[in-house]
Amino acid sequence: VNGIEIYSMKIDSKVTSRFARNVITSRAVNRGSESKEVFFDVELPKTAFITNFSMTIDGVTYPGTIKEKEAAKKQYEKAVSRGQTAGLVKASGRKTEKFTVSVNIKAASKVTFELTYEELLKRRFGKYEMFIKVKPKQLVKDFEMEVNIFEPQGITELEAEGTFITNELQNTIKKTFSEKKGHISFKPTLDQQRTCAGCSQSALDGDFTVRYDVKRTTPDNLQIVNGYFVHFFAPTNLPKLPKNIIFVIDTSGSMYGREIEQTKEALLKILDDVKEDDFFNFILFDNVVSTWKETLIKATPENLDEARKFVRNIDASGSTNLHGGLMRAIGILNAAHEGNLVPKRSASIIIMLTDGQPNVGVSNIQTIETDVKNAIGGRYPLYNLGFGPGVDYGFLERMALENKGLARRIYPDSDAALQLQGFYDEVSNPMLTDVKLNYPENEISDLTMNSFKHFYDGSEIVVAGRFVDSNQNHLTVGVRGEGADDALSYTTQQDAEQTAQAFQEQGYIFGEYIERLWAYLTIEQLLERRIAATGEEKENLTAEALALSLKYKFVTPLTSMVVTKPEENDSEDVIADKPTEGIDMFTILLHLRSQPGMCVYANLLFTVNLTSIKPSFIIKSYRQMSFAFTVDGDPHFIISVPQKRDAICFNINEKPGTVLSLINDPVTGITVNGELIGDKRPNSDAKIQNSYFGKLGIANKHLDLKLTITPEKITVQNGNEKTAFTWLDSVTLQQAGLTLIINRKKNLVLSMGSGVSFVVVLHQVWKKHPLHRDFLGLYTLEKDKLSEQTHGLLGQFFHPIDFTILEIHAGADPKKPDATMVVKNNELIVTRGWQKDYGRDPKHGADIPCWFVHDNGAGLIDGAHTDYVVSSLF
């Protein structure tokens, strides 16, 4: 591509006892006649930790070093001061993070990138799953994927599939397994990679998934190597426990439409899977809390039919009384246990789904966390499902972890109902409660979590630890749990010689894998505990996780990997960071250097909660200004973030005639839509045509009121009555629910319904201007007068926002530096620039410095910008 050829890409995966080490090696050559930038992009599982990255250029290898994040940042800032760029791990998709790095390569030179990452494979629905993203972006002469698996227990099944695999490519997947070893290879030729005969486009674009399971002659398996042990616990053929489950569903106005319909679809499918010996109930919360039944109800066929009718009639409106919904559910569940309304041997679960943040009743999240934890009292797990980008995911995750559950994001895509049902399937078959794996205290140190509220069918419990005496080669474990019929209790033991005998049969698996598995699991659990910790406990957990991350060279949220690479006659530092969704609140001290064309901030302290970053769009609410949202210009959208004294801006690039939904509030009935017009270029030049808002439609359906505003006139329609004004008029109009003031040839001020106010600015140009046309700018006032359910390109951002700027470096324009912005759990490349604000001065405007987000605000707005295209102004 563009003179750069990837001539070799190899993915080498080795799995030993569920612990995977993956090495991705990519070789490229610059076949052009001048230096060019070579990019290395790869998507990794979110659960993985990078352990190594290196580049080899013209025979010289530049290795990476793992450092504490602050130390790495200081080294990196030296490169920033020279205007140099970075390699980053970025949030990418549901399952992946993207690692991206680039380097300038001289003509006819070669570069080799090598990335290593490790992860513990989780067992779900009875199989371990390894996920590999395949996306070379071009045909590769030597492409090969090889997976080697070694399981001392023996392998029972092995499968491999790819979303991009055609019938022809299927024949290139070679799969074998016998006893303890499994092998998969995938090596398509150039012709097999093509999308069609003679095409240059690659068919290798999608997900490659490996699944397998192991033999289970006993409920568990112990392995001991070099002073460390790992204990896998996954009993089979146990009777399933009855479950007592309460679904707590957010039915506030923000769930209206697609979200509530998908939720209802999932609940109806879940009801088909509820067993007759289960007990269940539904709690709905918006402004108020309502229940289907006052107690838990047995899942008889009659009750299930009644529940289906209830679910079909669920609707969405109002605000979000999350605290009330959860407390009602906990009260019902506690009463059921205290009154012996449910079986003594049963598993109780609360599953809550919300798409917003608490804003009615008790809305302080610390108070909610405390109340919920005290009410549950450790008796059963709470699972929190966050629907869409509007939730405070950190709050949901903390509350779930404090109550022995977990949080899960539900992505607002077409398969959201399947995501909801899939999560339920994971927890729908409890086999044991109160599982405890006991190890001799005087023999074991640094034990990972060994107590679990529930064990679910098809999953696996993994515990690892370190011996006090590194020479110890024998371990006895006591296992206990409560089953459907009686208690499960037994003792298992293992010695190091048995593990060593199993490993004599193979030679390609890394020998220290149990120690690294222990370190991986320990770091993962320390970071998880750190989410809900405070004060000294949080500091201790941070120090412990950091020490292990550095010792075992894992890129975690506490560390970064720095690679010093050549850049002409200088050096450039590449920094790899782990995204931090749901990790914690932390403080970043940014020493932003003076750059041409940007404001200077020195030692500016930002406190950022990455778990609750909410996108914003046009919030124009500086303390010294009254405007809340701004859309003006080409069209230019400006977001002011007062707490940072900074702003974000971006453009929407669409064809003339496109109508965009700007504000839509189902509670107040107010909508604002805008239609784009183009400049005076001929149609043949449409690709470079500027566009503006040439028509606005503002309506209040509760008042049966519509305003159509163009640069020529303003039309007010109240019911069947129409009144028209021109911009040459000076008018003050007051009628039921409407106040309209036209300031001749400047702007108009509009207040309607609940007191929501807008300012529309008229931009007039010289009539004979060869390019530009008259257009409109929209500024909103009194944003608190709209409801929490407000959406649309502007309306979705009537909420607090936050962002972080990292890695400022030289951009394409020397006067406009680029940087990485962390916002809405995404990392975006942004450019420093200026936009005009005409709110105060319609003629000249004021220059506003801002960070420009490219690609139609991708990563900043909910969904894609095309989601906001509507058919007409009303």
C-alpha cells in the first residue's frame, strides 16, 4: 500500500494449561524511492497484557522496556518536545484493544515488528476460547498462523473458525489433536487471500477463534512447577441449583425506543429458559419504582405466561430512580429468604440493567453503593449491565464487585438483545454456592482469590499461589461448596513429579508458565480490588500491582512500555499504554508545553474518572458566558468544558439537503432539526464543497407549535395558523407558550414551553460573493430546562463531560499540533485549532481555541453521525 509491502506476517500462539503466549511478527519493506511511514496495527484481546514489543530496522533491533507509567511519561515527554509521535494501545471494540505504532523507513529498507502478549483463557459454556483478530489490510506473500496447545489433562475437542473464512479458505485450516496436544495452522496462499480472481483486496479481515476443552476425570486439576502451583476447579455432572432471580430494569425515558424493545425481546427469550423450580420477579424503575409481584414467584407455566404479558407492556418514560429499584429488589429477596419462601439450597441473583445515571431519589453514588452493600450483606451477587455509553460504568463496576458480582457493558447494536440473553446464559445454571478452596496456611503465600459465591455450569475456577518453601513439591487442598442436594466436600492432592512427567512429552511450551500465570491472575485481581478501594488500602493495592507488573514485564494500567526508535538523525520514544476502562479514578499531571497556535497550560492538574467519561458535543457554557451549545459555520460544533477551561470542536460533513436531528426531547416535546446547504461551487466540485445550516425547524409538539427559520424569513405555525416575518423586521411576539424576539438583521431569541431558549444568528455575506451563501448559527440557552431524556446531535450532551489530552506532538500543520484525547473510553487523534463563536458578536465573532475531533466526531458522539440523519425538518 502506497509503496509499502508487508511481505510476511506470522502469528504464533502457544497455550499451556489455559495460559496463552502470542507472538505477532510483521515484516515490511519500503519499495518506494523515498522515505515513508510504515504502520503496524494489531488488535488484542482486552484481557491480555502486552509483555514485549520491538522493532528491527536494517538489522538493528530496538527493544521495549516496561516502566512505571509516570517514569515512562517523562521519558516520552522528551520526545514530545521534539514533536514526535507515539505507539498506543487503544480501546477498539467489544473484545479488543488496538496497538498502533509507526516509523519512518528509508527507501528500499525493511522493518520487522514483533509484539508479544499473554492472557489466561477463560472457560465459558464448557469451552476455552482464544480470540485472534486477523486484518493485514493487504495481500501478504507469507502469511501464517500457528496455534500449539498443551493440556496435561488431555484435550477432548478442538475447533477453529473465522468470520472471514470462505469455502476455499476453510481447506487451508489444518487441525489435529491427540491426547495432550493440539495443533492448528492457517496458511493461505496469495490467490486464496484475494476477494476475487485478480483482485488486490485481501479477504483476511475478521475474527479467528479457537475453542477447546479438556478431559475431566476428577472435579479439579493441580499443577506444581518451580515453587508455584495452579489449581483448576470445574466439576461436572452436578445437579443444578434452583435459582431465585430478580431483574431490575431501567425504564426511564432514555430507554425509549430501540433500547427498551431490545430489552423486552431479551427478557421474553430469558423467560423461555427459566426452569420450573426457579423463583423470579421484575422490578422497574423510572421516576418511581414498580414491581410485577410483591414477592418472588415460582416459575410455573401459568406464572411465566403472566410474566410474558407484563414484559410486553413495559414502556419507558421519566427519570432514573436507580437506588429505589435496587433497594426494592434487595428487600424482596431478603424477605423471601427470611420467610423461607424459596428453597434453602438455592442460588439468589440480582441482575440490573440501566442506560443512564441516578437522578431521582437518592442520586449520590457513594450513598447508593453503601446502602446496597449493607442491604445485601454478602448473601448473593449483584450483576450490573450498562447499556450504551451514557452509564457511569465505574460506579456500576464498583457496586458489582463490592457485592461479589461483576459488571458488563451491553453495546447498543442490533444484537443487544442477544448480548443480554448471552449474559443471562452464563449465570443461568448455578451448580454450587459458597465455594471455598482451602490451602495449608503455613505452606502457601501470595494466594489468589480462593472463595467464590457461585460456581456456574460450563465455567471454571482458577486459583494460583506460591509456596513458602520454593523446593516444596507436594500440596493438599480441601474443597467445599453447597450443592443442590448436599454439601460438596473432599480433599485433593498433587506432587511436582506428576506435573513434571506430564511435561516431559513436549518441548515447545515455556517452562515458567505457572509462575507467569500466577502473576497475571494476581495483577488482574489486585487491579479489580483497587476499583472499589480507597485511601491506604488503594495505595497498597496499587503498589503491589505495580511491583508485579514491572517484575514480570506486563503492560497494565499502571505501566507503560517505551521503545526508542530512530527518526532521521534523532531518536523517538514510542509508548504503549493499557486502556483503563473501569479501573479507577486517578490523577494525571500534565506538563503541556508551549506549542505554536495553542494555549499554554503549565502543571495543570486534571482529575479524570475514565469509567464515567461521557461524550459531549456543543456545550458552550463557560462561566462567563450564558450559551450552552453552539453549532455554527461549516458546520462547526463547539464543546466548552469549563472545569478544564478548554473546548472540543468538530465538523459534520454531509451533502447539501441533508437534515440532521440536533435536539429531541420526548418529555418536553421539543425538537430542533437543521438542513444543510452548500456553497456556490458547481456540482462537479461537490467533494470539496463547504456546507452550512441553511434552514432550522424548531417544534414543540405539546403546544402544536412549529418554527421554520431560513436566512430569508421566519415562519411561525401555531396549529393551522401561520405568521411570517423577515430579518428586516424588529419584532417582539408573545403568545401561549412562545416568546419570539427578532433583532433586525442580527439574530432572534426564542423561548418556548418549559422556558427552553434558543438564539439563532443570521450570517449574511456579500450578495455577489463567488463562493459563500447566507447561513444560520444555533445557540442554546437554559439547558437545564430540557429533560434527562434529551438526545440528538446536540441534545445528547446535556450532561457533564470530561476528557484528557496526552502525547502532544507535531501535526501536519506546524501551527496546529496533534494529540491523543481520551474521551468516552476512546482514544482519538485530535488537532489543536480555533473556531468562531458568534453568540455574543454576530458580525465578528470570537476565536475559541479547541481540540478538533476528526471524522465527523467519531468516538465522541453516540453511534455514527449518519444515525442522526432524518427525512425532514419536522
